Amino acid sequence: MSEPRRTALVTGANRGVGFAIARKLAARGGFRVLAAARRCEDARRAAAAIGGEGVVLDLSDPNDAEEAVSDLIDERGPIDILVNNAATLLSGSVFEIETSELTASLMVNTVAPFALIRAVAPGMVERGWGRIVNVSSGLGAFAGGLTGPAAYSISKAALNAVTVSWASMLAPRIKVNAACPGWVRTRMGGSAAPRTPEEGADTPIWLATLPDDGPSGQFFRDRQQIGW
């Protein structure tokens, strides 16, 4: 029996790692890819490039984002795979950032992914299948000392906590994992980064397509488990 066609929602799919994830999933066959971006034109352009469907999704207000995904499910059908890739990076140490900057980072990088999971999880539970991938960062790992820009590192550490919390609630049929793509040559990562977006997308794609006996509630880089 052939595998059913799965619908994947990828946030921040208009460029960088998110675009590479969306493009590779679409190219594999058997996947309907919803390419989400904050601006309509960006979503439309990404969808046209990969042969998917564009979705406008602004994560700055998690409540609005959750409602938008719930409406999306009502209009276009269930979501089987959620890749929370979209993120914001603000520079500055703990001495330099404003509390408003930390709040903004948490809204996009942590609370919005939590809200999107809450929107898709009931349907996944009902169908008995789902894959959720939170694109995190080693800069948000306590094991690495949270050495990155403060707002980014703190928000990604909190995203890791979101991953563990949802994984424990949705086990065993729904797989929820975090992925560190590494230092990637994107607008966020800069031109000096050693990895291509395609290389950064490999682990998230692997987690998005795990078999039923695959891991859950873990943190991976290069398909290898790493410390929180």
C-alpha cells in the first residue's frame, strides 16, 4: 500500500533554510507543501518556485497566527507536518537589549511556534499521525552556554522547552523534535557561514519524514542527537 499524501506547512519558506526545506519536500513527491511567509508576494513567489501553495502568516502576533492556521485547516484541509522555521535575530548582549526586543524575539521564535502547534495538534491526534519540527539553534542550547545574541539564544532555549513539552503530551504517535541547521549562509547567518541552505535543511527534512519508530522529544544536528 502506498503512503498517503501528506500536507506540510513550512514557516519562513520564502528564503534560506525554510525555502530549502519547502523545495526539497515538494521535490520528493507525496507532499503538498504550504509555503508560509509574512508578505503575500513572498509567499506567492516561493510557492511558484517549488510548485506549492502560498500562505500569508505573520508570527508577530501568535494569537492571530494560531487563528490564521486554524482557518487555513478549515479552508484547505488537515496539516500533517509542521516545520516551525521562521525566526528573528536581534543583536546585543543581555546588557544591550531592551526588554521590548526580548519580548519581540520570544513572540516570533517561541510563542508563535507554540501557538501553531496548538492549532495543528488536535487534528494530528485525531488522525494518529503527525510530525512537528522546531528549527532551533545550538546558540539556544544550555549545553553550549547560550553564547549567541541574548534575545535569540534565550528565545531558542525556550523553543527547546516548547519542543520537550509538546513531545511529552503528543507521544507516541506524533513526533516533535528540534533541529539545529548549523551556521548557514543566509541573510540571517551571513556570507561567511560554511553551510549552504540545502545542507541546513537536511536534518529538518529528515525529522519531518521520520518513520513511526523514529525519535521524539530530542534535539538534532546533522541527524545526530545533541544536548539541550
